Amino acid sequence: MSRAGGDGMRPELEFWFEFASTYSYPAAMRVEGLCAAADVRLRWRPFLLGPIFVAQGWNDSPFNIYPAKGRYMWRDLERICVRERLPLRRPSQFPRNGLLAARVVCAAGDAAWLPAFVRAVYQANFADDRDIATPAVLADVLMRLGVTAEPLLAAAQSTEVKQLLRAQTEEAIRRGVFGAPAFTVGEELFWGNDRLTDAVAWASAPAERLG
Amino acid sequence: MSRAGGDGMRPELEFWFEFASTYSYPAAMRVEGLCAAADVRLRWRPFLLGPIFVAQGWNDSPFNIYPAKGRYMWRDLERICVRERLPLRRPSQFPRNGLLAARVVCAAGDAAWLPAFVRAVYQANFADDRDIATPAVLADVLMRLGVTAEPLLAAAQSTEVKQLLRAQTEEAIRRGVFGAPAFTVGEELFWGNDRLTDAVAWASAPAERLG
């Protein structure tokens, strides 16, 4: 396996995201453009934070468990969204359950509409305050992308897709992911929206990497 | 009180740091230069993470309690130190107790050697693997700065200085600080070495702030 972790000629960046994760929102909105500009292949890797948090003894988002951290996060996210010119409306429910949306991504394979779907789900959650856990909201998101929702939502509930997402979450844990968003370039792990550009640079400029 | 939180003409940035904190190291090494370049006054604000962590139910650094987070942090810190051309040797003991060093800072008032002392203590801990909890190490650090150590180490153990550090930690909590390093500009809080330049920019360019 090459250092870049890809099987093709171009380096690959894997983007590990969870639809409930606040800081994954600005990362998801920018990752495709940044990778394209740097000629880096992008692999969308949805996973679930729930099992990771439970393993750490948390039954809720740490932003809810630790109020000072949560208050700070919302303000920090607001500053980031102003800078990135992204709409932000604090969701009336946090965290929302991203399970079904993550399964839809798994069911989508490498469909051309996948990046747009990911962004639209984040916007539904963090800009439009819609409950992304409900099939009706996801169906509406898919419809606006010109995708027939029913077969996808059905596939998302198949044993195969459920297992795929479970395996992906296990792989995330095995590769050291402990929060979202995360980026991997081969074995190199980057955590947080703040590391997005570092991760892309790492993938695109092997010569400048650490030894 | 002005938005910038300073009592003078120039905006003020308060730098909240804990000598045991890994990410405070690169922040401490850069904060004075960045503030000077932006014409921002800098106030050094040592505090203790211990009481904050205990209040969150942790009796150790979260980097020790959550091993995946800890492994990542050491690698991430390595990348940061390479980029900033800072020496880094992973301390044989982590976290080290920064209590005495923080008290020396409180005892120092606004002595001219204070910034150099802060940097030297971080280097002792994270570049030279010395035990900054011991008076002998701090005495050596002070001596190399041309400061007579004994009266300072004695003052650091005075009731007045102990109370000063305690009050500063309480103020940090009251102002929303939950980790180190942190930066405040008036009521605006920034957390983490990653936010150092944002905090300096916030202090120096009120016109570009959020409304």
C-alpha cells in the first residue's frame, strides 16, 4: 500500500464524517472543492460517533455533557460559519440522529449525487433545523437532487447496508478515529475541521511530509 | 469596559495557560511575537486545569483517560512542532505538575523576565524532559534568566500567591475556560493553539468582528 493510501495514481483523502457532528458541517461543505483544487481523490466515509462515545462512557454528545465546552462550540461554530459564509441556525434538537442518512450514503455507493446529498443533509440539520432522522426529510432532500427516494431508503434499511455502516465504524475506530470530522491519508490521521487543509496538503505534497 | 477588555488604548489579549498542557507549549512560544506584531497588549494568565478536570469527573488528563485521543494528540503536536520549528521530546511523565511554576508566574507580577520564564518552563517540560514540578528545576530556569531564584520560590509559596492563582483559576472557569490554552478578548473566548491567530486578529481588528 502506498503512503498516500490510495490504489490509483492520485493520492486519496478519506473524509470520516457523522451527520450529527457540528464541526463536520463546515468540513463537509468544503472538502470536495479543496480536494479537487489539490488534485486529491476524495473518499466519503460516513460512520457513527454513538458507539465511540459509548465506549468512552458517554451516553450523549460531550457538548451536552460538558456545558462549558458546548457553549463554546456553538459560538466557535458561529464564527467559523461567518468566515466560510455558511448559513447556520442552531438546531432545536442536538444531536440529531444521523443513522438513516449515513445508511443512505452507504447505499448510494459512488453515485454522482452523493456529495450533493451529504451537503444537503448537513444544511437541513444545521441551516434549516430539519430533523434528518426522519425518512420524509431525507426523501425530500433526495427528491430535490432528482433522486427517486423510495428504493434508496429501502436499500438503506437492508441488512447489507446496515452491516456496511457498522463495518465502517469499526474501521474508523481501528484506524484511530475518536471524533468527527476526521481525515486519513493512508495511516496519517487528522482530526477536526481545523485540520482539513492540513490533511489535503498532506495528501497532495508527499515531499513536504514529515519523515 | 471596552469590547476589547483592556483598560488602556490598545486592545488586550489574555492568554490562559497551564504548564502541564501540551498544546499550550506552541501557543506560549508564539503568543508574545504575534501580539507584538499586531500591536495587541498581552496579559499572561496562568491557571490550573486540575480543578476544571475534576469538576468534569476526570482525575487525570483526558489524553491519558482516552488513549485514542492521547495517541492522536502526541502525533498532532509533533506535526505542529515540526511546522513551527519547535523542539519536542515527549516527556517521560505526563502530565507534569505545573502548580509551582504557575505560582512563580503569579509571584513575578509584571517582571520583564516573565515571558522568557514561561517559555523556558515549557521548553524544560516538552523539549528537555525535565520535571518542572521540582523547585530545583525552576531555580535553574530562573538562574539562566539571571533571576535570583530563592526569594521568588519563597514568594510562590506564600498564602497571598496561592490565593492569587486560585482566584485566577476561578476567574477562568467563570469566563468559560474549560481547557488550555485559551485566549480571551473581553468576553470573546478562543480555545486551543489552533485559535491563537484568530484571537490576535479579533483583538487587533474590531471592525472585522462579528456583530
